Amino acid sequence: MESDHRYYVRRAAEERRAAMRAVTPAARDRHQELAALFATKAEQRRQPGERQFAAG
């Protein structure tokens, strides 16, 4: 089963990609907000020994 950390890292990456494909500025902004939220959640759930999330 996927850890919470890995799930949130994956979702942040998906939202960053969605932001790049967004048609409207409002959609792009919302995807960027979601990416930031998921990145924060990933960092909060990072366990010792897991690689640190690199925002990009």
C-alpha cells in the first residue's frame, strides 16, 4: 500500500502537471494551489528515511 507521504507527493506532481495544461488562468491558479497544499501535506507526513519532497 502506498504511504500517505508518497500519495501526497504524487498528487502534488499531478496538480503541477495539470496547472501546466490548464486553459484558463483561474484553473491554472487552482491547480497550483492544490499542488502547494499536497506538497505541504507530503512534507508533514514524511517519515525518517524517506526522501525529502523536492518542490518543482
